[in-house]
Amino acid sequence: MTSERDERRLRAVRVRATVVAVLAIALALVAAGVALVVGLRTELSNDVRDAARARATDVARVIEAGRGVPAPSVVAPDEEFLQVVAADGTVVTASENVEGEPALARLGPGESATVDTPFDDDPFLVVAVGARAGDRELVVLDGRDASGVAEATGTVTWLLLVGLPVLLVIAAAATWTAVGRALRRVARAEAAQRRFVSDASHELRSPVATVRQHAEVALAHPERTDTGSLAGTVLDEAVRMQRLVDDLLLLARADESALLRGGPRPVDLDDLVLAEVRRLRSTAPGLRVDGTAVGAARVSGDAEALRRLVRNLGENAARHARTRVAFALTDAGDGWVRLEVEDDGPGVPAAERARVFERFIRLDESRARGEGGAGLGLAIVAEVAGAHRGRVEAGVSEGLGGARFTVRVPSAQE
């Protein structure tokens, strides 16, 4: 039921997000389309107006030069006309295509208007320019066919009406896909978080239950209670809880991309590996811990995080080894440092070699958990390696026959 509710909730969010995005895009496209059409109409109209004004100005200059009022002519009679109009509105002269016609517009100098003509069904844009012939005030009218403006804007409008729905469909599909992918990632993250909290609660419950059980026995039967034994049990479980909490805090830092506190710094990885070799020799005297293949290698990163990586690999190997654990560290000069930790234990099944790095994972042989383990050690190794732009993989040790864990991280740039 929870899964179905989550699916319905995510589907509703997906629909709402897509609808909102499409509406926003539609409003933006409509506004942009209107602005485009208005701007295009204005620009084309200005071009026609400027051409008409230039021709009318040429005629006005001839008149004002004192050479009389010329009989104007036009190159394209179906696209242009000229009239010279007196102050009382009478036509002094005109081009042949409007000869005998009254003034087609009553405009003052500098004005313009759109008028109809007797020789064409399309509107003409008329511009007026003033001129003086002796003591007479004249107005030169030049009219230009403005149908091209309407045709161009009409074509653009039609293309927008066809193209905008197509763009909206594409935008809706892209938004639907992108939101779906994002929500699937969110759903997986939520599921992983719930699983993580559940597993962490389970792991914390065990030591708490152990401490409570011993405390209840001690209270019920104080005469049978060994104070030292009780204190030892409480201490062991407290250490176990402390380590689990530390692991959870480190993983929380990893989730927040905060493992490299203070930025990367040069770290002598061989020192950390040799320190782990010495620690295992002292804490696991029954094991042969080989560190002869550890060479000098320097990386850039966080020393504490890298120390935790090495220790988790060492503890994992020691926990499952029968008699031997081997460390190898090399820097081949190709920009990568390679750390290998091997043991002669049961190994990791091929089908589980990727899962072994997941959090709280439990294999049949309990390799990731082990005695007292919570299944976080190798997950931390993977997180630390990833934070240092490296990777980790599990395989088979050719020399010892058990498991081999290989970590590759970039070497420090000199």
C-alpha cells in the first residue's frame, strides 16, 4: 500500500510539474511571439515609411530649389504614387497613376497615415513632407504599398501558430521525461533512506537489548551478578554502539560530499598501510600479516578518511582470513596508486562482489558483517575511495586463494 501511495503521489507531482512547466513555457512563447510579430511589423513599416519620406523629400528639394513644381513620376505605378497638394487641399500635380484624383490624404508635414487608393485594393502608407514654392505652402505626399508588411507578419504569425503547439508538445515530453527521472531518483533515495534507518535501528537495538538484559538480571539477582562481568559487557556493547554511530556519521558526511574536510592534502598512503600492518600483528597474533609489498605512494586527500579505508580493509581481511593477510601498495607512475588487501579466507562469491559494498549488506558467508560487524565497513571503503576520485573492487586472490580487495586512487601531483 505504501508503494502504491508513493507511486500515486509521485505521478501527481509529475503531472503537476509538467502542467506548470508547459503553461509557463506557453506564456513565455506567446509573449515572445507577440513581441516578434509586433516588432517585425514595426520594423517593416518603418522601412516603408523611410523610403516614402526619402522620395518625398527629394521632390520637396526640387520645388524649394526654385525650379517650379515638377511632374512627378514613379517607377512602379502599382506600388507607389506621388501628389503635391496645396494648403487648401487641391492637387497641384501628381504621378500618372493618380492623375485627376483628389488628394488621397490630408496630412501635415511630418505626418503619415494608411489610406486606400483607387488603383489597388491593398492599403498604402502615405508620408507627408512640407515644401515652399515662393509664397505657397505645399505638401508632398508619397504613398507606398504596405501589403508586404501584412504578408510578412501574416506568414510569421501562421508559422508561430503552427510551431508553438509543436514546441509545447516537445517541451511537455521533455519535462515529463526529466521530471520522471528526477522523481525516480528521489524515490530510490527515499527508499534507501528508509532502509538505512531501519537497518541502523536494528543494529542499535541489539547492543541496547544486551545491556538492558544484563541490567535486568543484575537488578533481579544481585547476589548472582559479577560486577566486573557486567561492566565488561556494558563496555563492549558501548564500544559497539560508538563504532556504529561513528560509521553512520562518516556515511552521513559522505552523503553530503563532506568527506574531504578542509580540502585535499598530500598523504603518504604507505605510512597508513604500514601502521595498519603493525596494528594487525599486535591485535591478531595468530595471523601472518605480510607488508613486504608495500611501496612508497603519496595521494591527495583526507588522512583520517584514508586511514579509515585502510583499517576497514585490514579488519575485514583479518576477520575472514584463516592464517594469512597480505598488503600491497604500488605507484606505477601512470597517475594511479593501487592498494591491494588479500586473505586466505572463503572469498567473496562472484555474484556478490558488487553488492558487498552496499550498506548493511549481509552475504551468506556474512563477509560484510562478520562478528560484531554491521555491514558498513566495506560501504565506507567504497565511499572514501569515491570521494578521492577512485574506485574499489572485489576479486580473487591468486596467491592466497581468498578475497582480494583492490583500491585505485589518483596519485598526488608533484
